[in-house]
Amino acid sequence: MRNRILEIVVFLMDFLQQGAKENFHPDELSDTLEQMGYSDSEISSAYKWMLERLHGNPEKYFDKYPEKPKSLRLLSSVERQQISPAAFGYVLKLKNLNLITDLNMELILEKASQIGTYPMSESQMKLLVSSVVFPELGGADIEEISSDSASYRKNFH
């Protein structure tokens, strides 16, 4: 469930970052999300999480040009073997959307290196990230993340 909530949050942030905040109609957007297969509970949880985060400083999520330039985190040669480009790209996207902090990113990359199913796919990374972003919904289930590796390897090679 937490993975699906994260998908909704990313969808909403992409939508808002693309300048759609002027035409933002939560009811219409909720209908779209329901048509995409998300439940009312998942949609509500995503909205609730976003509102809690935006309550403090909504401007930081929508600034196209932040005050301070951001540094770019590169993977070491060992990390590049452990984390697929798509998985790392997903983490970078979340960082650029301000959905995770630098500290969250390092924690995610460290956990990804410890999982032991290499290279980690994007779908595995989504499961891992959702456990960091939504700790109140429980931690990452290593077996859940690892079980996805067999299908990834079959498609990757």
C-alpha cells in the first residue's frame, strides 16, 4: 500500500510542478487517480501526507529555481553495480521534487546496498523508498524487495 501512496504523491508533485497548480481541482484529480486504479484510502493518504509536508513551507515544493544550488549525488563504482540507472533516476527524481531530503537519499542508497539483490531495479527501489518516506506504515520487507529481483533479472538480461 505504501508503494502505491508514493506513486500518487509523485504523480501529484509532477502535476503541480508542471504548472498545473493554477488549474488544480482536487475532485477531478481524485477521479483521475481512481480511474488509474487507486483506492479512496490510498488517495486520501497521499493528500494527507502532502498537506502535512506543505503546511510548513509550500513554496519550497514549487520553486523552479532554489535559492541555493543543489549538489548532485553521484554513485560510486560499487554503487553503480548495486543500483540500476532507473532505480537511481527514481531516487533523483524524488530528491528534485523535494519529497526526500539529502539524509533520506543517503539512507535509501545505504539500504539499497545492503539488500543484496543486484542490480536493484526501479520497482525494488520504489518499495524501499516508500518504507523510508512512510515509516508509520512499517519498514521495508526485505523478502518483498528481494522477490522482485528474479523478474527484473529475467527482463534485464
